[in-house]
Amino acid sequence: MNFTAIDFETANFNRSSACSLGLVQVRDGVVAGEYEWLIDPQQPFNRMNIAIHGITPSMVDKQPIFGELWTTIEPLVSGEIIIAHNAVFDISVLRCCLDAAEKSYPEIQYLCTYRIGKKLLQELSSHKLNIISNHFGIRLNHHNALDDARACAQIMLKLMEQQKECDPLLFAKSMGFQAGSLYSDKYTPFRKNKKNTTNLLHSSAP
């Protein structure tokens, strides 16, 4: 059970405005590393976003911008299976931040615990991170990037244990999903498997 869970918080509605990133590495089913960064988005903060995550402009003042931080982040994600809750958001933030910094995409595959959880936990009325965390008894300080990444990692472990699976990619495949990927400035989305469907490469546009 090896994978890396991530969670981004943004300063505004622009996906390139990452102001915080939490990252949790899992090796052999155990948390092996945790990282958290504040990021200067070099963009104005929206009051609604501040109300959600509590990060203010003064907190990111003199923090590195994403392009500067990427040399630290890249070795932690390159070649990894990335897990995110509502991956369509977090992976698009990663892509947009890389595009803005004029950096190449890392070669990764990614899975979404929101969509997998929605399929496996149909008895729940909602499949938001806090709802699934509560279902599994996972403590959560919601919208703290590191805590959200921790919860995402624990949810993935719980779901895999529930299905008696050890490999994240085989687990997703058994649920009828195909991993998304980033590579060479291209990406494919995390999606349901469709027989006899050719994979289409998408541009880096959001």
C-alpha cells in the first residue's frame, strides 16, 4: 500500500492561486512522511476562501512562491500514485500552478477518494471529506491542508482494507475506475473504465 496523498488550499477561485499544500506519504500501509507548506500565490485573497481555510495574506508574506517550492515538492510526487479527495480540484490546482510557473508536469498517476468512496459508501448521504472521515472515526481539522491530506490517506487505507486490496491501482480498477495521469505537459482524467474506448490526451488548459 504505497501512495502519496495531497491537498491544496487556494487564495481565490483561480486554480493557480495555491496558498497551502499538505502532503502525506504512505509506505507499506503506514504513514512514513508528512509535509506542509504555505505558499505565496502572488494573487489577491478572496474573503470566502479566507473564511474557509483561515489563511491570510500576512501568513504567506515572505513564503516561497510555487515555482520556487517546486524543487522541493517534485521529488516527493514524481513517479508516485497520488491520492486526493475530489482529485479534479487538487490535480487541476497542481497543473495550473505548474503552468503558471512554466514547469513541466511530473509523471504521476492519481486516484480520487471522493469518487471511490461514493461508490463504496452508498449508505452515506454525502461523500465530502468531513462526512467520510466522521464515518470512519478519523479526526479532522477540515481545510487545513495537512490534516485534509492525512484524512484522505486514512480514507484510502480504510477503503482498501474494506475491500482487502493492497495495490491502489488494482483497487481502483476493481472498482471500475482508471487512474488519471500527468506526463510531458499532458494529462488524462481519473474516470470510469469504458470498454473499447481510446484514451484521449487533453491539453493543459483547465
